[in-house]
Amino acid sequence: MAESLQVHDVEARQRMLGDPCGMGNSEYWDEWFRVVSRGKRFEWYCDSDAVAAVLAAAVCGGGGDDGGGGGRAMSSLCLLHLGSGNSGLPVDLAAPPYGVLRSSVVDISVVAVEEMKEGQIPPEWIVEDATTSLLVAADVVVPRISLHVADVLDPPLEFAGDSVFDAVVDKGLFDALMDDDDGQHPSSSLSTPSVEKTRTLFGESARVLADGGCYVCISLGERHIVKLIVDAAFADDGGGGASPWGNTLRIYEVLPLPSDSSGMRPFAFVVTKERVSDDGGRLAVEFYREGDLKPSTTVGPDVGEVVDILDESRCRFKERTKTSGSAAAFGGDDNDDDPPRMSLARIHVKPWDDGTDLTSLAVRIRGEGSRCCCGGEFSGDLTWTETETVPMGYGLYKLILSCVVENGRLEELCSLIREEFV
């Protein structure tokens, strides 16, 4: 009975908190993290691998984590995570295979920042200033992550100097800050609160980014959000000069969380800090399909056209999800000769203590064949690829098992592992 009352109490408190859109005060978000995440990392929209894919394409120029393909190495980036909450993104990007060595994390919630400090980040990685020279211990370069409690809408961010970061990463913050009844119509006044908040956010991002640096905003791309971003990307610098964001806004399809059954696809809106003259070329919005390095569609800065493109993308994704779900439910479809769609996945396996033999555990999970799992054969398509041992802190290590798994079957795979070993 006591447990039932506790569950109902949590649900009641969640209802009292309501929709977080437009909420920008620390008291709200402190309570939100106490009630909703309750000490567990909470991820908005997509996982860390999806963000890394966007960074590799948009910021590294296709270079990825090893710098191949003519781009820069992801490990060389200096990142600022805005409104990070207690997301594991900064830690995941600092760990192999990405190896980002310098990250600054800011959130308005003291509760969220303390949860990151106490439960997620190895203590030897935490520094006061992550933008300075790197630490080297035993010939190993140690990642540096600094944590800050601050309001991004009350600039300047005191810990962030001018022209320091290669990318500003915003995963869900923009959506959380902007009310859905502000600035959504083409005739809306530029004095609306959401427009002012957008100007502040874009202005502070432009200040802290180095030339050529990118503001990466991961959002569900609702119409009012699209209008705010398009207007801000091509606005002047506030003093009558050219936009600090050049002539191009890039939009990338992003793969949502595997556990998200809503069918809602997020998008990454990317602008690059680059000065151009007033007649420096045609303004353009480029749209990139999932996994592509070249735009599939280019339009002008017309909100209606951009919204139409995103709607088409959502329809394709929902149809793909529906088809995949139907095949899983009914054992196939009329196109039995078509191979199933596959997804890259990284499964994190954390031991209870330092007495666990992680090498033996990996062998027991993976088995001896590509479709083997926990001593049996997995019912879906599965190919194991890499196995890594990564430090978590306090002398503990975890396994990261990489695989290619049939769409919609990742949770089933994880359940098999949990049933066998938890």
C-alpha cells in the first residue's frame, strides 16, 4: 500500500508540474528533476550516438571520431552543452570512440548539475575550466568536463570567454524555453517573449563560438520553433550589420531514441558562425536526410516551405515505423525478400562491483556467432561488432557492446541480457 501511495504521489506531482514548454526558472527544473528523473539520467529526443552523427557531419565535415574523410577529428572539438540537464551526452562523447576532450556543461538546475557530478562523470575528469590545456596522466590524455549552474537567458555566461568553442550543443533546450503560442505566425510581432529569448540564445552562442563554429539545436521542429530559428539564423547582428550566421541554415534528420514509440522524429538545426557581406549570396536552407552528407533539398528562408519539408520527413519516418511495427507483429509483410532495416546500437553494461570479469562477461553475452546472445540465438537480425571497456570512475569499468540490430528489436535484445545477468 505504501508503494502504491508513493507511485500515485509521484504521478500527482508530475501532473502539477505540467508541460515544461516555456519554463525557464530554476525552481521548476529543480523540482522536475527530483520528480521525473529521480537521479537517473534523462535523455531528450535522441541518444548520444545520434548527436555524434550530427557533429561528425555538420561540425567535423564528415571526419567522425578519427578525422578520416577529410574532416577534423571529433576529439579535437571544444564543446559547450547548453541546458544539458542530467543527460549522459557529455560523458558519452568524452568516452571512446568519440573522445571529445574538452566540454563545458551548463544548466539552470542545481539538482541536475549535482546529479551529473555525483553519479555520472569520473571525478578525475571534472575541472573548473575545460577550455584550457589538456591534462596528461601516464601518457594518457584525460577528458576535461566543467559543470556550471547558470541561466543561458541571462548572459554573459561568466565561465565562457569570447570565441572559445567549436560547437554549442542544445538538445531540447530551445523547445523547452519557447512557448508554443509565441511567434508562430508570420505576422507575429518581433517583440514577443519567445523572439527575445531566441535573440538572446543565438547572440550568446555567437559570442562564445570561434569563427567557423556551429550552434547545433536538436528540436522536434514544430512550426513556431521553425519560424523562430529561421528568423534568427538570417537576422542581422543587432547593430544593423550582416548576420553572424552566414547565408545557410542546415537541417539534419535525427534518429529518435530506440525506446520512443511516438513516431516523432527530431531534427538538428545547424548554423555556422561566419561573417559574410550584405550581398554575400543567396540565403538558403539545406535539408539532409538521415546519414547523408549532401543536402537532398535546398529552399529559400521561407518558413512554410521548411515546415512542408519537415512534415514530409515525419510522414516518411512514421510510415517506416508503422511498416517495421507491422512486420514485427505479423511475422513479415508482402515484401519477404526485402532485408529488414537495421540500426547501429551501443549497449552499456555496468557491473555491480569491481569483482566482475568484464572480458568473460562480454564473451558470455556475445556467444560465438553473429546472432548469438546469452547462450542462445537471437530471433532478430543481429551482428556484434566491437567491445570496449570504459572507465566509469572510482576504479570501476563498464562494457560497451556495439552491434547492428534489426529495427525495433533493441529493447528485446537488452531484455535478454537483463534477464540473464541482472
